[in-house]
Amino acid sequence: MSALITADLISLDENLGETRFDVIEHLAGAVVGAGRATDFETLYAAARAREEKTDTGIPGGIAIPHCRSEAVTEPTLAMARPNPAVDFGAKDGPADLIFFIAAPADGDEAHLKILSQMARSLMKKSFTAALRDAKTADEVVVLVEEALGLREKAAEAPAAAAASGSVAAAEAEAPARRKKIVAVTNCPTGIAHTYMAADGLKYAAEELGYDFKVEPQGSSGGDKLTQAEIDEADAVVFAVALPVRGRERFAGKPYVEAPVKRGIDEPKAMIEEALAEAEKPNGKRVAAGAADSSETAEEGGSWGTRIYKALMTGVSYMIPFVAAGGIILAIGFMLEAITMPNLGDVDTEAILSGASLTNLGDTPLSLYLGAALHTIGAFGLGAMVPILAAYIAYGLAQRPGIAPGFIAGSVAVMVGGGFLGGIVAGLLAGLCAYWLSLLKLPRWLASMMPVVITPLVATLFAGGLMFFLLGGPLAWVTTSLENWLNSMTGASAILLGIILGAMMGFDLGGPVNKAAYLFATAGLSAGTLASQQVMAAVIISGMVPPLAMALATAVRPKLFSAPERENGKAAWLLGASFISEGAIPFATADPLRVIPSSVVGAAVAGAISMGAGVASPAPHGGVWIIALVENPLMFLVAAIAGTVVGALMYIVLKSLAGRKAEATA
């Protein structure tokens, strides 16, 4: 491994220009001049583009511009100590210590780890002070190599002993139970800011006296937080520029989230804000489920687990399309029905082609608006299956899977495969794209894979199978399912309501809850009465768990602590809005009593809803969509009955637990 920094890559106390780009231009020129990059224009363009995305200045008079480039032949550090200092966007003023990190586009892990260590070393005040005192470029080289562990430090043992003694003294003075913080950091390139934020938060936590663990999700890797460490944490800090991989691991935890640069600039403030959220009864909590997970198959685990996570990712990305499109479509239906209550189906295409907002002619305004909203909502709801397929594929193969998944999902819709076809199409596209990513190819060919070859091959594979082989069988299954739903009446409908209700109340936004919701939304695009009845049962059942907890805390407040009573107040609104996660604080604290109460209450609500024929054309919204539903009175009756049953069961179970505790005391 050649030296990362040499004396000819260092500029001390020179005037390098007025702007950051002047400094970057000088440092990029030094890298090319040292024979470590092949083309100045390519390297400078990459560095400038990275700098324009996010300021690289950090507090303490430091800047760390960096980039990956095809022009770089070996990982390189170039350093400048300009006079005068130059503004790189830090809040506390211009930078007089500037390290330029130039990494190859396909840099090896060993080099990237060293580059990341350099970025982390700049967070140490003793190191930056020594750099400012250095008289020659050779002194800087020695300091950097010592910081990177490439050269043994002088007088390291006494310093280590002193540090050990200070740590022991600090531990002796520490309280019995220190607050525990966990964090995740990441940045677009994964070289510098990821690790600088990790260390900034670490040093801030040490100064504040808190236990701290961090998971840097960067190019050179880092220790991954264990589930035990996450579970024991009092709060979570996300200092990120990209989605957090494995975000579902933190479900229910108090958190604060901000751009990665804030983890460098204001680490103490982020930690204190996260702990403040933990103290608030209604503070921010990480949502349950895998909604924000971007994990892919390459991160390990069984294939069953990988496919399950991909399915949950697809459902999570699909839900906003279903919610927005479905509610807009339902409002359009309502306006059309108000204007033309006795004329059956409205020909929206004829209405929109024969009128405009400025020239309605004989068309009533409400009918025109209804037709327009009907059309807009139909587009949103029609995208449900392709989006589901696209993000199932994304869950397996990340970005290269999105286009093949979307196209194959669209083919599934065309051949009548419905949501089952979308699931199969997404899995086929994602698996094909993932396997293609495993191929070891020459650099010239590998660069074409994610944007040309992988989308082309995966689309032909998944779309071709769907069109020529799987479309017919999947269409038959979808049609059979629709016919089964349409045939359900009486006891069979009530039984389905009980099952769906119990699923909605079981894990409060988790996979079982999501499965019931997916089943309901799958048939909604068909517009049949049976599918709308299933949708209503799922919505009402999902409202019940938080409403039941809210009612229980209002009826028997002495059974609950002050934070639980505050959570109960918030649960009224969450439950009314069909946000089942509103019951999670109760389920986390008392699962053995909360979950059975939620399941029973939600099952009662689902049974009443299906038995009474309540129907909802909208897939979300809770009580706020009551004007759109069929049989709104029984909508309310089902929700209230389930809430009362769930609340009473929880009160009884909690009271019995209290009596047992008193008897054994």
C-alpha cells in the first residue's frame, strides 16, 4: 500500500484564492501532479459537484472536501493550510485546515477505512492543534501517519496510561444508571461525513456522561448495532443524508433525525433533543414495521427473511399511492353522486372532453370537479400494483430493481394478474436484478450494469415470464378471489370480519396488520361492493386499538401512570385517524394485556362492520372519511362497540393484575 499523503501534496500558509473552489482546484492539481490521478478536469468536476451538494466545512476551522472519481488511480490525501483562511460553509467561520480526500470510483475497502479514519481524526482537538503548529510539510506527513496508525507514536504508552487513569476516575464518579444513546450516521459518499458525525456524537456523549454506541453506514463499514443495544437505549440519534438501513429495528424508540452535517456541527444538541423526546409522552417515536427499511438481500439473513422484508418494503411504498389516490377517487364519486344520484355510472371521459373549468357549458361544476377528481384518483390507485412491484424489487436489489419491477408490475395489471401478479412480478424482477449485481465484470462493463444492462435483462426476464407464462394462471386466481368475496354473505362475511379485525389488532402496524391491509386494498381498484366492505372492516378494526387504550385511561385513570394518561389523550386522535400505532406505547409496556384486548375489540368491530354491510371506497382516513362510506351510522356503531369491548377487557385484565400484585405483596 503506497503512502496516502506525501510532502508534495501539502501546501502550508499560502494564499490559495478567495473561494473554496480555488482551494479545491489547487488540491486537485496537486493530486494530478503527483501522478495519483489521470485527468485534472474529471477529478475537479467530481470534487466540485460533491462540494455543491453539501458544505464540507465543519466547526473548528476545518474542511474536508472529498469525492470519488474514475480519474483517481490510488486513494490520496492532499492537505492545505491556507493563509488567509477560506470559507467552506461552517457556522463558526472560514477553514484554515483543509484535507482533500480523492478516492477511486471502485476504491478497495482497506484504503477506504484509512481515509475514513483520517476524517475521524480531524474531530480530535489535539490532532488539529498539532497540524496548526507544524512548521514543515514533512511534520504534517508524520502527524497524519501517526493518526492513521501507519507510524508508531512517540510516548504513546504514558499517554495511554494517563488516559486510562482519567477514564477510571470518570467511571468512579459516574452515576449508577447512565443514559444510553444509540446512533446511525451516513452520507452520500460514505467516506468522510459518515464517520466524522459518528465520532462527533461519540465525543459529545462522553462529555455529557452518557453511554453511546453508533452504527456508521459508510463505505468502509463499521460495527452494526445489536438488537440488544437498541432495546436498551433510552433514545436514538439519526444523523443521515440517506435512508437508514434497517430502520425497523428501532421501532418504538424516541428519536431525533437531522442531516448528517448536524451530527458534526451540533452533536450535543442532537443528543439532548433525543433524550427530550424520550421524556415527552407524545414525543417522536420510530414507526413500527419495515416502512423505512432499505435493506437488500446482500445484507444477509435467510432468503425467507429477505423476501419478507422486500414484501413489506413494497407495501410501505404502495400505501401513500393507495391512500392519496383512493381518497381523491372517493371524493370524486361523492361529487358525482350528489350531482347525478339516479343516473348510474358517470362517463368521466365524456364529461371532461365536453367541458372545461372555464367553459362548463351545460355541465354542473360539481359534476365536472367530481369527474376530474375521479380521473386523478384513478391514476393514483391504478399505480398501486406497479409501485408495489417496483419497491418489492427495490427491497431485493435496491435502485437497479425499480424500473424492471415497475414495468413487470404494469404487465401484471395488463394481463389481469392484480396484486398477486404485482407481488410475483416484483420478486422476479428483484431477484434477477440482484443476481446480476453479483457478477464480477470488467470496469468498463460494470459501469453500464445499473443503468442499462440490469434494467434491460431484468425487465425482459420478469416481464416476459409475466406476459407469456404466468399471466393466465394469476388472472384466474385473482378472478376467483374476487368471485369469492362477492359471494360472501351472512355468517361467512362476519367470520371474515372477525379474522381481519383480529389481524389488524394483533401487531399494530406490523406485518400481520399490513397483510390484512394489503388484502383489503388489493381488490379496491375493482370497485366492487364486496371489496369496499372489506376495506371498511379493516379501517374500523384498525381504529379500535388506540381508541380502546384512550377510553381505558379516561374511564379508570387511577390504573395508569401520568405518561400513560398522556399517551391516552394522544391516542384519541391517532385512533380516529386510523393510525393503529397509537396503541404501541401501551403494547410495549404491557403486551400480555394490551394485545389480547386489542385483538378482541378489533375483531368485534370487524364482525359488526361486515355483518352490517358498511362499505368504504377510500382506503384510509379513519373517521374523517365517514361522509364517503356507505352506512355511516353502522360505521360509528362498529367502531364504538369495538372500542368499548377492547377498553373494558383491558381495564379488567389490568385490575386483576393489580390485585394479584397486592395479594403477593
